[in-house]
Amino acid sequence: MIAAYWRGEITLRKLRVCTQNLPADNAIARAAAKHSWRDTEFLLAEIGDRVGLLVEMTRAANTEDHSLHTPEPLPRPGNEERKAAEEKEFQRNKAVMDKDLAQLLPGG
């Protein structure tokens, strides 16, 4: 698209309109964020984390060892602030699920 502008095939206005309507996870935005993940990859990683936790909760509920061993979250690209926020949210969710699991288990 930029090459078409430099070749004189489109106007600057047309280039602006085209770039303003790009999706939020376009290649330019991903390059600026310094990773290649789209929203889909982030959602799939989140689903993978939740499924892993559900599998672990099922194991804990159906074995003699009722302790919950939290699986490691799937790696995601991004800065340390995002990783810290995700870890904080993960720990908060784990605390809620631990409480719920304790209520479901015998003697809980």
C-alpha cells in the first residue's frame, strides 16, 4: 500500500483511510508491540491455561492426594508488566478455585 502511494497510484488521503481501518492486531501493531501474536493466539493460550487448571482440579478431586498443583501458564510474549498482571490474575483465580475445591471435597 505504501509502495502504491510512492508510485503515485493512490493519494495520501486513500493511504490514510486504508491504514486507519486496519484491524487492531494488524502487522504494524504487532511489530510495534515487538511480537507476532494476534488476539487469537492470546485467547488460545488463555484457554490452554484454563483447561490445564481444570484437568488439575479434576485430578485433585478424584485422587487420594487432594492438593492442587497449579500448572505453569503457557508462555506469552510481552513486557514484564503484562506478565506480572497475568500472574497476579492467575494467582487470584487459583485462590478462588482452591476455595471452591475445598468446599467440594469431603471434610471441606
